[in-house]
Amino acid sequence: MKLKLTPTQNLCIGYLESGFTLIERDNQYYFVKGHRCQKVLPKTLEALVNRGALEYTEQGDYLLSDEFMEYRKQMRYKSSSKLTCH
């Protein structure tokens, strides 16, 4: 999997990875964590589903896909293996 995400899509992934919950209220989606709330467009979520980064569950939830989580883990491993400490 090789993803080319827009800055907005990458931001959405970051919200999910940092523990924000995605909720729907009045046909609008929001990332929520504590008192913090950030609006997200449905077309952004749909683009992430189409790229394989998110899955849409039968319960109506958006979750990071297993394939994407594995991809992210591999990318982190590759970048950390390039580091050399002296």
C-alpha cells in the first residue's frame, strides 16, 4: 500500500491516531476529544475510505483499516531504521 494523502486527509488520520473519536451530529462529522471538537467533511472521510486508510463499519463507524495500520507500522520502522546514533 502506498498512500498519497492530502494534508487534510493526513490531519484526519492524525486525529484518529491520537485518540479523537469521530461522531456524527445533524449530518455533519466531528472529531471529539474532551472539550476539543474539529469539523470534518464527509467527502474527506469518503476519500480516506476509497484510499483504504479508513473502513466504514456496519455500525456506521469510521475506523483506521488494519491494512493502513500495518502500512503505518512499516513506515515508522523504515524511518527509525535510517537513524544512526553516534
